[in-house]
Amino acid sequence: MKKILVTGGAGYIGTHTCIELIEAGYEVVVVDNLCNASKEGLKRVEEIVNVEIPFYRVDVRDKTGLIEVFKQHKFDAVIHFAGLKAVGESVEKPIEYYDTNVGGSFILAEVMRDFNCKTFVFSSSATVYGNPKTVPIKEDSPLSVTNPYGRSKLMIEEFLQDVFVADETWHIALLRYFNPIGAHKSGLIGEDPNGTPNNLIPYISQVAIGKLDKLSIFGGDYNTPDGTGVRDYIHVMDLAKGHVRALQALENKPQVLIVNLGTGNGYSVLDMVKAFEKASEKTVAYKITKRRAGDIAACYADPTYAIEILDWKAERELDKMCQDTWRWQSANPNGYPRHK
């Protein structure tokens, strides 16, 4: 059985990916510093899959701590989720974003090399396309960034490609996510941000549950059908399955795979409000306010290459994404218990 280290594995995408990995027959070990996650999420994953998951509270910037984990386990691959992920916050705190995202990835790759673990699946982002000239976006679209979060992801992509140029025994996948939403069908795990959510769907769901008064929509004057930003929303379980398929694709030969993980459908903020109102049978109050720094008008994927190279396609429709989000939120109105 192949053993996979999942960094940031107690977080939103990490927990859901642990389920897919275990159900696909992999053994999973998690490291997470719990800065935006709760150990409770991992406990619930164990409940869902009925498997104990070794957990280490280690920051990926902590080289000594990572070395200790690698001494205890012989890993076949690493899936690297650990990092800071809010566009708006990255504009306010660029130093923290480069330190955590870029610095942490450097240290992780160094430790992997020293332990001869050379399969690296990286959690990248569609933000590396910046403000795209055309949509849908293909993998060979021009790269540019509009905020430090996106730039940190692009820097890591470039660094990993340089690693491969220097040593072509690496197996690397750069997975460019669009907008993950939804939750596991059990309702036991889901997205649980600390404090006020930065992402749209957690914010909408907290308005629907009554925790927040109203949604602020940043910009109503974009060049889109209704003036609000358009994004490609993908169910987190579909995204998780994409990681399993990436691991399987990397087994064939050393390479760098660059793949979009999205649905190919663009939905506006107001589309999402309506879809969530339908799923929750609640009214979501909102106000349109000024644009947010670093945001763009429209961003959605051309998923053709993922179908071709990974034999992977997003399967869950928007209604299902919203229903699963609401099941999680309504069963856990305050998210996970806040003990760490």
C-alpha cells in the first residue's frame, strides 16, 4: 500500500482528499499546523473511513519537525495543501503569504529530496492566470497574477518546474484549482473558516444560517451578464478525486503535469445566491459594494485536458454542491468545536 503525506490535511480540501485517498487504497499521514483548521475535522474523517490517520502538528516551514515525520514514515508521495489562501488578505499581508506558501514549499521539497521522495502533487490555483484575456481558460493560457496569493502559487509552480529541469527523476503535478465548494455527503465535514469567511459560499451559508447579517458582493459593475464576478465552482469531492487521478497518472513516468481542475461552467455571485437560496430554502440578504483589490471579472476552466490526461471530470452539478454545503452548515452552524 502506497503511503502519502498530506500537508494541510486537516483543512477543507485536505480532509476531503484524505477520504478519497483512503477509499482508493492509499495509506495517509497528515501534517498541519492547525492555523486555519481543526483536529476535529480529521477525527470525523476517521469516523467516515473507519481508519486511524497518523497526525503531526507541524508547520511546513519547520524543517526539523518535517524531518522527524519523514524519519518515522517512508512516503511514496506528498500532496501539498498547506498554505495561506485568501486573495484579499494576501494584499494586506504579502510577507506572511510568501513566507508560508513559498518558504514552506521550498523546505518541504528539500526534505523530500533528502529522503528520496520525489512525487509531489501541488495545490495550485487558477489565480496564476491573472485577469484572463479569454475564457474558458486552457493550461497554455498566458500566466500573470493580480495579487500576492496568486504570485506565491506561480512562484511555487516555477520553482517545481526548475526542480524537474535539474533532476528529471521527479514526478510533479501542478493542479490549478478553480473554486472548491460543497462538502462530504455525510455532512460531517465541510469548510470551516476561522473568523469571517473570505470565500463566497461559506459567507452565503453563514448568512443563511443566521450567523451573519448579509452578504457583501464586491463589485456590481463587472463586464459580466449581471455585473457580478463569474467563477467556476467545483465540488470539493470532485476536486479530491482529481488528486487521486493525478497520483495515478504520475506513476507512469517522471514528468511535470499541469492540469486545470474545474467544471468549465461559469456562475456569477448572484447565480450562487439564488442556487443557495433554493438549496437552503432561506433568503440570503446581500448588498453590492465596491470592488475588492486583486479581484477579476470572470474566470472559468476549459477542463478538456484533465479529461484527456487524468481520465477525470467533475460530476456534481451546482444544485448538489449547494445542497451538500447546506447539509454541513445546518448540522454544524458554528463549524467544528474550536478546541485544537
